[in-house]
Amino acid sequence: MSIPRIGTFLIACSTLLWACSLATTVQYDANAIIINGERRIIISGAIHYPRSTSQMWPDIIKRAKDGGLDAIETYDAEVDLQQDGKYYVPAWSVSILQDCNKEVFNTAKVNTQTTVYVKKPATESNLLKWVWTSDPMEDTFQGQGTFKAPVLLEQKGVTVDASDYLWYMTEVVINDTSSWQNVTLHVTTTGHVLHAYVNGQYIGAQWGKYDNVGFIYEKPIVLNQGTNVISLLSGTIGHANYGAFFDLQDTGIVGGPIKLIGSDSNNIIDLSTSTWSYKVGLNGEAKRFYDPKFPSGVHWNTDNVPTGRPMTWYKTIFKTPEGTDSLVLDLEGLGKGHAWVNGQSIGRYWPTMVADENGCSDTCDYRGNYGPERCVSGCGEPSQRFYHVPRSFLNNDTNTLILFEEMGGNPSNVSVQTITVGSVCATADYGSTLEMNCQGGKTISEIQFASYGDPQGKCGSFQKGEWESHESTTVVERACIGKDSCSIDVTSSTFGIRKGGTNGQVAVQLLCDGSNPEDGRVQRVRG
């Protein structure tokens, strides 16, 4: 019999603690559990549930503690330790019990503040004036590289991280075009992206998937009488990010095969062992088109700014936004490429690579066996659209933004935006302390939601539950409005409940919009 493992842990009491007379403080800093200021390595065990009834748990936990274990894996359930009390341990959480009879910490009940950031346009997209130029590729269209080899080489070993790109170029002579009227270019590559040109004409691009970066590229081409030049540009998007020997996984068109396949199945030319010419990187990279301070000699065109055109460089000027708020680029409308501000790399972008539209849900439940399909968010959205620009990269007045668009995009929707704190949310259980604060010298100007009881939802969509204290908003307003930080002891008496209410939780959403406690914009809003 097999029972699914929930993955919840129950700390086995005082083996972790020093003396019961001392106060116990428990913290977690995203790296380790810290008990009384000391980082602890938690040694855990598991109960074999088919052979252990719940009545046996107290004795099993005691034996595990005596044997040196710090934690016991259990279900999302109420654990009955008999004379030491009953404890509810939520799924995928850790509870710490002082002297085995007092819960002093549970990771699912950590009171953390959630900050919702708001983006504001610093420069309207329609105010950005773009100029452009094509990446010069005449040499590669003619098959001119820096070295040759009679084999198809592995990309990382050739580029040695000098560039994301490697050109593979070769020639093929066709003496009789009548037998090569309908030709397919067949390329087997280990990934990640491939662009193909034949006699200087762009054939198209293709890329692998996140779970299978290699692919077969097949496109129809036209061959001329005599010598034809095939130029293949292979691009990488980084190493695999997990698994053994991930850095040794092949990239590029290593080994191929590369074939020309005619309409007649007997017309096949295998180019895999032809003489291949190689060139690392793009000419625009080598001439530093991305650096406005470098004398590259590039001619920027001001008219007829193209869209949807691969291998194109774009440039614009924007003013430095006032203040100290963080700055981002919104690269909506672009395909795939690289961005620079004042010659400093902002990073590679690929907003047209979107996540699967299926699998997301408004609710999140980690109970049961863990899998990557749980609590998925961002379905149908780009992996990244906004890119941070450090203010240290900016000039005092104007700045130069340069884009290299590999796939072909539209820069007209690109904008510069600032990010400021919008709403701030926090929850806290009965018996704990609710702590909230604003950043950047701002103060709390509005209580957007406050409820002590059984509030539902999450930050941005909190709702009242089946019961609540009618004094919730008043209590929070009195404690927080006009201040840069506030704290509230979460008890039933704090919220005016004389009987019961000991199983409550408080949820608060507030707005940090006041510049100081005397700011005239401070307002009291009752929900």
C-alpha cells in the first residue's frame, strides 16, 4: 500500500532548543532556519503510515527525538500528541514545538509583507524617435569566415562565450538546375536558434523548445546555376540549467547532418563533410554598434523605420526620469534580441516566447505529491517583458537606448517606465503581531482593506469571510494612518471581541502614498 507524501514536517520538540526557561526566537531568511540566532541543520525522518496508526504517533515521535532526529514528516492534518496537546500542521510547512507542548513557529504562518509595485510611464512610447541600420552581412553571404574545417563543429567550443552567434558557411555547385527545381534545405541542429540564408536571401528562422532544444530545420530554397553560398547563423540562449555535465551538452549544428533534398528522392547532397567556413559573432557586435561612445562609423537611417525585419539595430534617445524610483524598459512588441543603455548591457530579451496558455489557476494548493504543474502562474505571458535599468547606468540628462532585433519586432511600443510602491499587504494569525511599513520615506495614507476574522483571497483581491470584527478598519486606521510603519497585536480584545475570536486572522491592504506624517494627502477611508 502506498500513501502519497504530503511533505509536511513537524519538528521533534526540544532537541532543537537550549533550555525551556529561555525565550525561543525562530527566524527564516530564505537560506536556513535560525533558532535563537543560530543557523540549524534540520535532520528529518518519516513515519511509515501503513504500519503506524495515529495512536502510535506520540511514542514514535518521542523515539525519533531520542534517536537524534529534529523533524518528522507528516500529513496536512491535526497531530495529537495526547498529553502534549493537539497541533494543526499545514501542508508543506514546518512547526517548531518548545518542550514538545508549545508551538513557537510554523513556516506556513510566517507574517510577511507583500508589496505591489506600480509601473508609471516615464517616457511615452510615441515620443521615442527611432533610427535604424541593418547588421552588415555581405562577407558572410559570400561565405567569408575566419577559418575553415571539413566538419560541422560544436558551437560553444568555437565561440568560447565571445558571442551568442556562430556562422556556418559553405558552397555547393549546381551544374544542372533542371533536376533541382524543388529543393529542401534539411539541417539537424542541437539548438538553440537557426537562421538560414541562401545566396544572400533570408530563408527563415526556427528554434527549439524548452524541453527539447534540438530540432530539424526544413525549408524550401532556390538554387542557381553554378556556385551557391549557404550561410547558416546558429544562436545559443545559454547553457542547460540543471543535470550532470550540463556545460558539456552540445549546441549548434555539430555533426549535422545538413542535406539538400530534391523532389526526386535520389537527388540528395550531404553537405556535412563539405568544407565549412566559420565566423564567430555578428559584424555589428564587432564594430560595437551598441556603444554610442565608440567610433563605429555606423550610418543610422532616420526614414522608414522597418518592423518585422531580422538582424536590425535600432537606436533612440530618452531623458533621465526625475526622482529615485527604479527604472525599467517595457520591451513589448519586440521579438528576440539584446538591449543596451549608454553602452551598458541590459540583457537579452525574447518577449515573443510565451508560456503555455494552460495550467494556471486562481487558487494554489501544494498538498499531495509535489510537481512542477502546481501553482503555475503567468500562462500565455512572456517569460519576461520588463527589464531593470540601474540608475547608475544613466546620464544626468539624456541617454541612448540601442536594440539589436534578431527575429524582427516593432520598437514603436517600447517605453521607459518607473516603478513605485502601490499597495502593501500583510496577514497575521491570532496571538502574533502584524507589522507593516512603507519604503522611501512614504507614509501610510489609506487603508484599502482590513478584516479580523476569516478573510479570504490574496493581496489585491482580499474579501471578507463568514465572520469578522466590525472594528477591524478602525483599529488599523488608528494604528497606521500617517505613519511610515505600524504594528498591531493580533488578539480578539484588540479588535473588540469580548468572547471567542481566538481562531481569527487579520488581513490588511494599505496604500503608501503620503510623503510625511503631515502630508495633506493623508486620508481616512473606511471599507
